[in-house]
Amino acid sequence: MDRKKLEKLRARYAADAPGQSHDPEFRKIMDKVFAGTDRRPKPYEGVATFLGAPLRLDAPQLADLGGLDVALVGVPMDLGVTNRPGARLGPRAVRAVERIGPYHHVHRLAPLAEIKVADVGDVPFRSRFSLEESLQDIEAFFTRIAAAGATPASVGGDHSITFPILKALGGARPVGLLHIDAHCDTGGAYEGTKFHHGGPFRQAVLAGVLDPERTIQIGIRGGAEYLWEFSYDSGMTVVHAEEFVRLGPAKTIKKIREVVGEGPTYVSFDVDSLDPAFAPGTGTPEAGGLSTREAMELVRGCAGLDIVGGDVVEVAPQYDATTNTAQAAAQMLFEIVSLIALVRRR
């Protein structure tokens, strides 16, 4: 080894204090993370929250949401499932995941240090039995968040939760949508209800809160293709899993940006978009899906878009023996919050 180089490194780094950095960008992050101490918060102690964010259960009762930029919300409701239940336990499983962030090396920011983010708890439901009342409760809760000027990022729950969230966010102007999923979720009513996890985006378009021409659905596969006529007829862009393999991430990201454009855009990530090898803990698994790396790359490719909210849904931890699914879900929540932080910082 070059002795001069070694002596230079020793002179610069041997006596570094905890949390010290010689790189201006890293020093800025360390100052926020370490906050003048020689230690980081232990990831395994205290009350578990999404991404280790501060807990602000009081915020939803405040008119300005306590000045938050981003509200992390649990939506523990799975009354809309058509296959395996259990996504009501998703928020708790994702909160239990440790060590996500704090620094995003691609976007080069620490989102929770640069904007005001807090876990504001779960949507309060009037009934554990009524799907329609639960959807009303979700809409009311997210309407308060939107009225306060905060951006919501939530964890479900099954995919039926996204319809009332879109109603809360898209009332003034229909939003665009990046939807990563194994299923288009634009099916019609059956067994007495149109409110189920297989149809939220049909209902959102019909309610006038989702612009189908600015909607792209990626990762679609499985045996339910005959249910997705509405996606094509309404003008949504559908990228099946096998087409994604041919296109690759870069061309798919280009298509995402072309479809959603510069208008307000919502991101909805269903963990069953991932292959069951990466995310077995979900209600409707489909073989042949995305890898976690591919999913992360797709969401990261949305940097600079006008992201007005997002969700991660369908985590069912009782089928998740290794906790891989919850880990992937927490990472995708971090990816969405990072996109929002880029918007807020701009």
C-alpha cells in the first residue's frame, strides 16, 4: 500500500468524532441524523412507526395537521378481499420493519430530515364489519389531510382503500396514476357490491377523480385478464409483466413519464406486483412478477413528477414467514415518501 496515501487517510480519518464527515453533503445528513450526539436511535426500541418517523396521533385533530408535509397513515381494513384475507394486519407488519433509510443514495436526500413527516396513526373505523362505511371513513380522514395541505402516504389494507383516497385527493382535479400490480383492479360489481379490491380504479374513473388517459398499470398478469375490459376501453395504458420484460425498466420509465405527464399523480403499489419469491405474504399472489429491484427502479424513475400521494397495499403478514413482504413494502413506502420529498423540496 502507498505509505503516503495511508498517512493521509490516517491524518484525515483516524481521530474522527462520531457522526463526523468530511463530505459536505454527507455531513449535512449526519448532522440531522445524529443531532449532536454520538448515537443513532436504536431501531429495536420504543414504539414502532412507519419508517421510524415521529408519532403524531394528535395531528389529525389539528386544522393544519400540525404543520406536517407528509402524513404516514395506516389503513387496516381488508373487507374488500376476494381471496386470502389478512391485509388488515399489513400496517402493523410494515411498522415493525427496522432500518429503512434514512438516506436515499439515488435521490441524494434524507426525506424525513428534510421535510416534516410523521406517522399519524390509523384511520379510525366506525365498524369492523361494514365495507361501505369503512370506505366513507377513509375518504373523510384523507379529506382532512388534503385540506391541511399535507401529502398522504399510506399502508393498507386491501386495494379497495385506494378509491376513497383518490376521491379525497382528486375532487378538484382528476389525478393521474402510476399503478404497479399483478391485476388491473378495474373489474365490475359482483356478489352484491362494486366496492372490492378488484375494482377501485373503475370506480375512481366513474367518480371523475382519476384520469384514465393519465393512468399506467404495470406488471399485469395472471388468469383474470377477462375482467379488465374497462382499463382498455377507458384509455388506460396497460403494461403486462411479459411486456415489461421485453421493454426493460428504462423504456418503461419513459412510458410512465409520457403517460402521466406533468399533472398531479398518485402512486399505488400492490405487493402482489412482486413475484411470490420476493413477496409471498399477500392475498392474491401471482407467479411471474417483478423483482424488488425492478419495482424500486420504476418508482425511482418518477423523480421530478408531481406526486400528490401514494399507498402500499395488500401486505398479509400471516403468509410472510420470512417478513420479506413487509420488508419490501416498507422499502416501497420509503421510495414513495422520497418522491414526495423531492416535490416538497422543489
